[in-house]
Amino acid sequence: MIQPLRNITFRWLFAAQVLSLLGVGLMTAALSLGAWRIGGAETAGPMLGLIFALKMIAYVGLAPLAEAALARVPRRRALIGLDLARLLLLLPMALVEGWGVIAALTFVFFAASAAFTPMFQALIPAILPEKSDYAQALALSRLAYTLETLLSPVLVGVALVLISSQFLFTLAALCFIGSVAALVRARIADQVQTGSRGRFWARATRGLHIYARTPRLRGLFLMNAGLSLAMAWILVNSVVYAGARLGDAEAYFPWLMGGLGVGSALMAPLVPLLLRRFSERSLIAAGGLGFALLTPVILLAPPVGGLVLLWAGFGAASTLVLTPGGLVLTRSAAEADRPAVFAAQFSLSHAGWLLAYPLAGWLGAALDPAIALVVLGAGCAVVVIAGLRAWPADDPAERVHAHPDLPSDHPHLAGDLAGDHAPTGGSVHKHEFHVDELHPSWDMEPLDADGTSRRKA
């Protein structure tokens, strides 16, 4: 995974990502501790629940709208502006003690994050166009998310020895200042996306339009949704299971979550190697089905060491599902449309989590927690298999197809298989296929390599 870091632009962007993640982690910890300080046991939990629900609403509902609103702003300026907006929101969060105002500020903060993250993610494949380099960059990104989850609590613990919890907002602000500095140093082409033309609503729904009409993206969505069903139990009920099954949540919950993080971190560098031999479809399905197949192990009531290994297996399986997604998105859209498609993925994936979290909590309370995990694992397997059916195994990047309505001298046809014609009279050509204005449907006149219509055959 070192190769992408030799690219100076990616190196600064990766530094910006790490600092941004640490800033969000420190802000979340500061918010949680502030909730306890202000509201105590009676109101802290409900208010934090409301705030994190608002976070998911911002992620699900605002990502496509934010991408469309910022489509005509040069990318570097937009990213720096969003980082500065999050930075400026941290000061009033530290000073205000009214929950209504704090909820409003955090909603705006997460709205800025909903705009920042997919725009940032869509920038990477343009900087690292080689598949192997981009796959390694995705693995680094996944590792950064995992390490942030593991290290943020440690940093918070160390910081609280020296400072008051309110100053955690200041540390988060310093992280965002560092992220801005890294973005300033990054050599990003300061240009407007060429896909930013058209009315606002058309731009806002463009990514969702492409997503809904691309079979591999429909399959990706289902496989991610399947993972969220089972993974939500891990994130919601691990602490409950540690207390009920092992008898001491405070002692054993960190061990379980540490196992999850270590398994995820160990799998991340293996994903680029596996992608050299297996398709993204195969790896993502293997991760989802592997997660589901691991869930019945909990019924054996293994000892603490066995549970830590089981949670490590869950972490490794989740990394297999989540890491290759960027490659799938990149080859499913032209460069101009990638920000919109990444925003659609960001929104749809969080919609899956928005449904999975309360379902995992309800099942964990209604059933024995171990039984609930197995039930959700079965649901995960069913949805992943549905994703395999939606995503064709034969899924080449380039497709031979016909444009019956285009004249043979149309610029789009120039340089492609000139002289061949489909039975309908339209010109035949072959190229990397994306849903766009000239290719509005995945089902448009499919042809064999010799120009024979598959429908008529």
C-alpha cells in the first residue's frame, strides 16, 4: 500500500483525510461527554440519540443535494471551504449549552461532512487512474477509518488527563486546520466538474439515476445493505452481549471491539492482492456471505479469546465488502459523473444503516442477543445473494452496442469499429460503457462482437 503515497498529491490528500477523520472522532467524543455534563443520565442518552439520528438524516438526504449545489465550484475550493465550515462550527459547540442549538449546529456540521466525503472520494481515482494504485489507495482509506476508530478513544483518554473535556473541541479544530493546510498543499486541478450543467434537480438526481440503471451498482447496494443488517448488531449490541454473556461490559467490550478493528486492519492490505486474482463482485460477495456464515459460531458460546477471534473475523469480512466499492463506482461512471455517483453511494449506503441500526436494537432486545445476530446473519446472506443475482457475473467494462438514432458520422461514433452497422441501421461500436445522455439504459440494443443483435438472436 506504499505505492500511492509516492504520489505527492495523494499523499497530501491522505493526510487531509486522516486529520479530518480524527477531527470528527474528537468532536463526537466531545459531544458525548458534553451531553453527560449538561444533561446527566436522564437526558444525555436521548439527546445523543437525536443528534446521531440527525447525522444519518443529513447523510442520507443531503449528500446528492450538496454535490449538485457545489458542482460548479472548483473542487479544491469546495473541499477547503467545507473543512473551514466544520472548523468554524466547533467553537460555538464548545460554548453553547442549549441542546436545541447544539443539535442544529451538529446537523449543519454533518451536512458539511455529507458534502465533503463523497467529493473527496471521487477525487482519488482521477489522481490515481491505474487500477492497482487506486485499489491500494482504497485499502489505505479503509485502514485509516479503522485506525481512527481504534485510536480516537485512546487520544481522548490521553487528552483528558491534561485538559477539560470542553477543550476536545479545540483539538478537533486543530485537526481541521491541519486538514485545510494539507488540501492547500495538494496539487489538485482547480476546475469545475464538466458534468455540472443542467438544472439543479437534474444534477441532484443524476447520481441516483445512474445508480438505479446500472446492474453492478444495484448489486453493490444490495450487498452493502446485507452487510449493514449483520454489522449493525455488532455496533449496537456488542456492549450488551459483553455485559449479559461475559458479565462485565466495561472489561470485555473493548476487547471485542479491538478484535473487530484488528481483523479489519489486517484484511485491508490483503484486498489489493486479492483484487489481482478475483473480481470486485466475488470479493464483496465473499465478505458478505463470510460474515453471515460466521454468525452461528456465537451459539457455541466460545470463551473470551474465541469471541475476540470471532469479532476479528467479522472485521475482516466487513473490510472485504467495503473496500472494493470505490473501484465499482469508478468504472460505472464517466469522470464528470463520478462525484454524483459517489454522493448517491454515500446516501444509499447510509440509508441502509439507518434502517439496520433500529432493527438490530429491537431484535437484540426482543430475542436473546446471540439468536438476534444469527437471524440478522441469515438476512445478510439472503440480501447478498439477491445482490449476486442483480449483478451479472459476465460484466465487462466495455460493451458492443448500437445507436440506432445516431448518424454514422456522429462524433460519438468516430474512431470506433467504423463500417459496422447494427441490423436496425444504427452504427455499432465498443467502448467502456456508462449510463449517460447517449446511453440512457443498460439494456440499449446489446450486440455480439460481430454486430449481431442479441435480442434478435
